[in-house]
Amino acid sequence: MNETSILRKLRPDELPALLELYRHLHEDDDWLPSPAGYEQVWESICANPLLHYFGAEVTGRLFATCTLTIIPNLTRAARPYGVVENVVTHPDFRKRGLATALLRHALDFARKENCYKVMLFTSRKDEATLRFYEQAGFQSGVKTGFVAKL
């Protein structure tokens, strides 16, 4: 990683920075007309001990983020598992190692939480993105994923 960055959990006051990053995740996404709807959801997220939003900060600004959900489980000796979603880096800071470091940080956190696996799904098909996830510690071909769009 070329930048000096801080990898950490997001603070409750960082909703505006997170939403700004999400504009680069799904540029054609539908957005709520009022920030109040996001604030209510964000308060619920921050209060949930199983939801973890991590960020990579450079010079005091958030430039990458991912979400790790810890899911309690009754198999695998009742060890939980994790799901990573919403991985995004600001376009001006891509290909600098921030997201790779951030994903490894999330995996380390999941290990400390005794997760037996962490899953990540992507709709991207390009080889560069798939290699990126593999370099960050994920393996393809271990499971087959299915999605029911609702």
C-alpha cells in the first residue's frame, strides 16, 4: 500500500462520507429523497453488534469501505460465519492497495470473532476484479452462489 492509511471501524458520525463513497459503488442506484431515511437505518446499523462497517482513512478522509456481517450459526460447533458486502474505493484512490488492506482487516476481525468462513459475492465478471478479491484472501470456486432478486 502506497498511502499511509488507518484501517478502522466507521464512527456513527461518518454517514455522509459513507454515502458519498456508495455513490461510486452503484452510480445508477436509487437514492432516498431525504437524509432522514438513511440516518434511521444508520442508527440501527450502529446499534447492531453483528454489523461492522470498516473504512480506510487517508489524511483524515474516508476513501474505501466494506461491510462485514457476522451471522450466528448452529453448525460448525456453533461458530459464526461472515459475509462481506459493499466493497468500494473512491476512484481517485483505486489500485493503491487500500481495499486489499481493508478486506484483510475485515478477515482478521472475523478470525477474532471465531468465524469459520467469510463469504463475498460480486456481480463483476472482469478478471482484474476477480484477481483483486483473490489477492485479498478470498477463493473462487469453493461454493456456488445463487441470488434471488426481490
